Amino acid sequence: MNTRTTHEPILHMENIEKHFGNVIALAGVSFDVAPGECHCLLGDNGAGKSTFIKTMSGVHKPTAGSIHFQGRPMSFDSPRDAMEAGIATVYQDLAMIPLMSVARNFFMGREPTVGWGPLKRFDTETANRVTMEEMRRLGINLRGPDQAVGTLSGGERQTVAIARAVYFGAKVLILDEPTSALGVRQTANVLATIDKVRKQGVAVVFITHNVRHAMAVGDRFTVLNRGKTLGTAQRGQITPDELQDLMAGGQEMAELEGSLGGTV
């Protein structure tokens, strides 16, 4: 397992705040990720993970704080702006059409074409070839590019989404709970895919509430709680139990365990 890369961060977010009226969703969160690194962002429901993802990917503008991308101040007006810059987000719903082929889903919105004017059409040959190459690169052997996405396992669909993002130039790949609804084998496949993508030099932000999954691939771990950062640790500096305790609120969980006779 790699230790944290020594490269400079490609994405750096400093003291990010996000307010929705009187509600403070983020209260001064700092976070960065470097090329070839998997930085895990952990927290329970309501910790602020979703808001932070959306701020990172151009859905929300921060109320305060700064974002630097590739060493320059950056302000994204939309998710498309972030994608064009090289920040891609794979959400849990994956934005795929189950009855459509893998190749069509892979190129949805960015279709290759052949011909001109009224004779222009979808370049099936190129789409099929690229899809199969990119999926094989990440260790997924499809029956064929015409296979309907709905016939793939959850882990395979996640890999299609990841492969699509990397192929279209993602420098930072944000994964929103990619293993939350998967079985053991599918989870292992997705974690292996994350490891392969990281080794290709992509900066990976892995959002999860599962400590074991984070520990399997993470180089660094940042914990959010109620919109604040509780701490960041590098691989080897924290145990799974310590990370779980930090996610649970540390002292609060210890007191709860005591009151329940150590059964938590």
C-alpha cells in the first residue's frame, strides 16, 4: 500500500464555510488532495459530507473560504465548470440509463460522431472499442459493449462511471459513498478500481462512512462532524478503532459506552 504522495496538492480548500440562511452547514473546513493520493473524507449522516462535495464540485459556492486548483485561485459557477477543469464527481445514483448499452452510457453527452451535416451519426465502432479498452484497463471484462448497463452488478456500474470520468480527463475524482450499497465481492472490486485509478496519478477523494473501506485504500483520512473538521491523519498514524472513535465523536461515544455497559 502506498504512503501519501509527496506531490503538491492539486486541489486545496481552505476554511470553507457554507451557510443556508441561518443554518451553518460547513464551519471552516480545510481539505486538500494530491495527484496519486486517495484522501478519504469520513463522517456520519449530517456531518456535512454532501455539502462539502457539492462545494468542491461546483454545485454550491462557498459562503467564505478559498479554493485553489492546480495552484491557482478558482471559483466554479457550475458542475460543468468543475468538470471542464478536471474535477469529476461520481454520485451514488451514477446518472446512467439501465436499458441503454454500456458504450452509450459511457459516452452519454459526449458522443463520438462520424459523417457531416445531416449524415452525422453516432460512431458506434469508436465508442465500442474505447469502452471495452477502458473497462479492461480497470479489470472489468464485459460480455460486450452492447450489454445493457442494467445487467451489470452495482460494482461494475461504479467502475463504468469511474472509467468514464478518468477517460474524459478527470484530474480529481470525487466518489460519493461508492461502496455503501454493495456486497463484499462488489466492494472489493470497487476498492481495487480506486487503487488502480490512484496509481494512474489521479487524485481521489473517497467519501464514506465505512472505516474499513477507507482503510483499505486511503492514504489520508479526514473526519467531519457537524460541519467541522475533527482531524486529519496519515496512513500509519491512526488505527481503525481510533478512526471509528473519532467519527463517533470520541468522548461522546466513550460516555455512551459507559452508560450502556460497553455494548456500543
